[in-house]
Amino acid sequence: MTKLASVRDGSQDAKTAVRTRLVERSCAWCGTAMTYSGRGRPPQYCRPAHRTRAWEVRTAQARAERPVTAGGRTTAPVREVVERTTTRTQTITIPAPPRAAVRMNGQPYTLPEGAVEWVEALKALRDVAGAGQIYPFREQLAAICDRTAQVLREAVPA
């Protein structure tokens, strides 16, 4: 910036030129000294973050005074709606229906129907057991036969 000043000194007119040039400025946010190169608009802030902060401070009050529908602040207390969901999982074990008996060859197994057929079936079982073909199941088979004999003894009228 250049200023011309006129000074009258007796009979002579003297003109003095005064030139003012910005060399350094402090940041408007933090006060840090910034040098100015002389070209363009002089900077007001030392970094973009300070420019953003200053803008936020300048416009905060105006934003707060706006109506709530335009994004302003409300004076009503904060209200919360909370949804609570409870899930209860229960495992119920349903026994499988009894499986139909099947013979070794895949044919359905049928029980003897009369006393004579039962006697024949038990004889066949005795022969198979004596031959050692049911060795892995002998304990279970013996227990079942004992219980069956006990039920038969109790069922006979005295």
C-alpha cells in the first residue's frame, strides 16, 4: 500500500511516498506467526483445521438459534424409546416311535401267535444260543428270559 504525502517546506514543494507492506501476521485461532509472501490474499489461519474450528465457533450460535425443523437445537429433554426383546429357547426331547422289528434278511418280524408257536420259537432260540451265534447279546438275552419267566410264574393262578 502506497501513500503519497505532500509537505510544504518554504518555497519548495516536497513529496514523500510512504509504502506499507504486510510481512507477518498471527493466526486468528492459535496466534502462531505466519510469514506473508506478498502475493494473494493474506492468510488468516496457519492451517485448515484452525479455519474450520473458527468457522464452527462463529456459526454455532446461529445454528443453535435456528428452528428445530431446520436443524436447530431443541430445549425439550431427550427422550429415548427402548425396545427390549427376550428370546427363550427350550429343547424338548421327543422319544422316537418304536421301530418295527426286522429279521436279519430284512423281512418284518412277526411274533408267535399261540402257545405252540411260542414253544417252537423258544426251542429255536435255545438252539441258536447253544451254537454260540448270539454270544455278544447273551447277558441281555438271559436277563429278558429271567424277567419273562418271573411274569409267567406270577400270571398262573394258584
